[in-house]
Amino acid sequence: MSTKRDYYEVLEVTRTASTTEIKKAYKKLALRFHPDRNPDDSEATERFKEAAEAYDILSDDDKRRRYDQYGHAGVQGAGARSAGGFHDVSDIFEAFGDLFGGRSGGRRSGPQRGSDLKTSIVLDLIDAATGVEREIEVTRRTACEHCSGSGSEPGYDPEVCDYCGGHGQVVQSQGFFRLQTTCPACRGRGNVVRHKCKVCYGSGREEETVTRTVTIPAGIDTGQHLCLRGEGEVGPNGGPRGDLYIEIRVNEHPLFHREGPHLLCEIPISYSQAALGARITVPLIDGQDTLVIPAGTQPGQMFKLRGKGMPDPNGRPRGDMHIEIKVVVPKRLTDEHRELIEQLAEIEHVDVHPHQKSWFEKIKDLVTGAED
């Protein structure tokens, strides 16, 4: 019968613990029994190795499933580490060094994802409301054709970096603390190009300008982003491309003011329309509609046309159109208009300024001797 302790007991977690909880428990125990913190303590070292072995099994879904079903016997063939545990502390640092700030077992010289790119598109409100397709030009880095992205002149291969041993990282230890930094010799690539490509000078990449068509959904707003997957820069060492993010900016409209999915529009009407009521035509973002103005409408009064605002790019209900009434007072009046308003003032029992004669009327009265 195996004398190994139950892995869940070792990590002090329940059998239903999540992967995050298992990782957290392991880091806690690893720090507690770390050899740098417990020098010359063989028991602490064994506990450190035991916790690492338990984490190795329980952090892997397949190994954990077999362990839950068959116990220790179920993971005897799950790999060299789990078969007999970790025989040396350096094996643990090599396997899980990233958890302590140290190096991991994998080499940085493998394919890495490329950088993301950003650009922007400026729209007017009408295009933002209806949706539109736009072409954009993007300058990005791609794999050098001459060296196929290796950075080396054809006929020569990159060499493993002697300084970091191909890891791309170097680790400096000061007691319990381990500081990991990018290798200054290879700059994190893990290899060194001795015979640089004559076209890209060893970078493995060259610039290209491409044109892409972007479909902009109806209702998009300023500050929102679109993403074109795999349209960013090519990754080092043959890695996949990053993404291209497109920021949207929508210009102000001379008539409509936007507030999220809703639109606000100021509509001028006359005093008589406000007092007596009217049916007026109001503009919409995609046409026009009829609005009934009830008698006695006040300046600044708001009306709502439901579902007449901006569409939603995520499929939610369309916004509303808010109409604000502006009562327009004429600056120039005909004699007939003035007479009618003066009669209205008498009915309302309000004082108004008396009619002031024009300069020409005053000259005429002086010539004819008429009294002012």
C-alpha cells in the first residue's frame, strides 16, 4: 500500500477545490517550506517537494481525474515527475519557476504572439446610425520574405544564446528573492543571429501596408472599439499575428445631439402654434415624422418619439427621439401683425411698448408739420 499522503490533504484543500484555489494553496505552502527560507532543514525540503508533487497532479485536469478515480495508482504513469515525485529542488524551479518569479521550463525562443495594433475611424452621425463599410490602410510588420522570418541570412541558422542558455530570461537570486529579467544578450528571444539577413538586418520582419474593409454596425458610438482578429503584427519566431483594434469617433451633428442611444432635437414653432396647437413635421435620423403639438405648449417643453433614436449595435431596443420646443419670437412685424398682437395684449391686459416711429416717419412729420 502506498505511503504517500493524499494530495488534497497535502495542499490543505477540499476535493471540490477549484484550480485557482489549488494554485493559491500550493504557493502558500511553497513559500512556507521554501529551501531559501528553511536552510539545512531536510523536513521542510521534503514538504516542499511533496507540495510540488501534489500541485503537479491536481493542477492538471486529466491527471486529477485519474487520481480522483484510482488514487496514487492512477497517476503512476502520468509522467516522470508524478511517477516518483520531484527528486531535486531544481526540478521544481524548472517546472514551476514562474510561480516564484523565476524561469520556467520552456524556452522563450519558441513562437510568440505578435503585437496588437490600433487605429481609428471618424464617422458622421448618419453613417453611425445606419452602419457603413470603410476601407482602412494599416502599416504593420510581417515576416521577412528573404529569410522567412528567421533573421538569419539564408544558409545560416540562429544559434542558442550562450548567456541565458536559450531561455530568454536570466535569474538572479538574493536569499529568498529571485529576480527574473530579460536576457540582455538575446533580448528575450533565446537565440542569437550571427549572420544577419541583408534585407531585415536580423529582425526577421519587414513593414507592409495592407488595406482592409471594416464593417461598422449601426448604432456605434464614440469610444467604442472594433477588433479585426489576426490583423496585427506577426509574432517573433513564426508566432501568430496580434489583433487590430479600431477606435470609433463620431462627429457632432448640426441638428441632432446624441446621448447614448437617444437623440435630442430642438424644433422651433411660432407663438400661435404653441398657443393654438398644431401638427408639425419633425426630422429624424433616417427620415421624418409628424408631431402633434397640443394647445398651450410651453417653451422648452419636451416630447418623446419612442424608438426613433439610434439603433443599438448589440441588438437592444432602439433609442428615442426627444423633441424640445423652442417658441420663436419674430424680430420684424408687419403693420397687420403688429395690430393683431396689440389687440391680443389688450385682451391679456398686459402693457406693451407703444409703436415707435421710424426715422423716415419722423422726417415726414417735420416736413408736413404733423405732431409727434
